[in-house]
Amino acid sequence: MQPYDQRSMKIIQASRLQDDWKDTALGLISTRSFPAIVGTADMMLKSAGVHLVGYEKIGGGYCTAIIRGGIADVRLAVEAGVQTAEQFGQLISSLVIPRPYPNLEVILPITRRLSILTEGRAYSKLSNLAVGLVETRGFPAMVGASDAMLKAADVELGAYEKIGGGLCTAIIRGSVANVAVAVEAGMYEAERIGELNSVMVIPRPLDELEETLPVASCWIEERQPLKLPMNIKEKEPVLEVELVELPDLAKLPAKIVEE
């Protein structure tokens, strides 16, 4: 029997996943704003028992949230997500695919996430704080908005996201009150500098939503052990110390007391 090539192994793996997810569906919603797609994904997760596979960004500002779950749950979640995207005026399209074929699993960027869900593993929790997103058209406006947000309230700038079409989003974390104040300050600064496109405040993000948000490398890099530039086996050189003889206190002149 000839060994399977890499492509065949992927199809077999996807077929096994398909058996585990045979009564499930894929749901997709597309918007032209990153804050809008994050808010849409948050609503889908909270409205039904679905899993957020992740986002697909194809340039020009177009973003798609991909969910997976039971067919009825996916339909319910997509319906709630469409309403949210329409409220932002950013809905592009939506789709529900019941029982997707294994070949679709191989091509779409969802197999790794499906494997993690199937094995019951989860990513580490990034934060239990509120999330604020301010999207601008133009990098200077995003940088200015970020600076204004950091100065207006006790928040941390976690990362920024670029989705094409000149759109970039600053992502902050903090308490609900602080994030709300910071986002408002960022909005005004973005409008003063350039063009504000979209904003979003998510008070209580679910862990699964947090896992899909970008995080700056400075927050996830492991600390490296301290490397001392010295060999501990080498003996320290002994410093030569000059000994000074102290005077005899009995021979010192008596203290003169003025009358």
C-alpha cells in the first residue's frame, strides 16, 4: 500500500472531523469594519451555543466572522449577528452552510481551530476586562486616538489591527467605565486629526472572543532568564587595601571649653 501524501492526510483528517461535526453548520457574516465584526461576533456568541472559529480579512476593509455549531444554533446566531451589523450600517453579506463537506474544511482556514475545539482544548485567557475598539481611516488618526485614550482613563493599549482600505483599529482594555471614557476621548481626537470610521465597547467579552483578538507581542513574549556577563567560577580579584593606624585616644589634646 502506498503511503498517503500530505494532501490526502489532510482530507482524511477533515473527514474524521466531519464525522464529529456531521450535524453542524458554518455561519459567516461579513462587514467592512473590524469593530463591527468584533461586535457582531460577540452578539453571535452570546445569542446561541456556537463557537467562534475566527476572522478572515481579505483587504479593502472587508472582514468575515466564522462560527460553528449546531444547525439551529448557527441560524439563530447569524440572525442576531446580521441585526447587529445592520445597526452599525456595516453589513456586507451573511451565509449559513449546513453540513459542510470535508473538502471545504481542508481549504478554509478553520481546520486548526476545529481540531482544538474537538479535543476540548482552549487558549489561555487574555483578560477579563472590557474591550474598546476605535477604527480610523489613516494611521495618524489611530495613533492620536490611542494617545488620547491612554491619557483620558486608566486603560491599556493591547494591540492594533489593519484590515486594508486605510482602516486601522486601536484595541484597548480596562474597566467598563474607563474604557467608555477612553473611547469617547479617542473618538473626538480621531475626528480632529482625520476620519473616524467605527467604534465599539464590549463590557463583558467571552473568553472565546478574547482568544480571537490580536495581542501585541510585548504582552505575550516570555521573559528570558538574566544572563550575567561573568563566570561565577572565576574568583573575584582581591582589592589591595591600605591599612591606616588609628591615633591613641589617650594622647589626644583635651577638649577646650570656652567660658
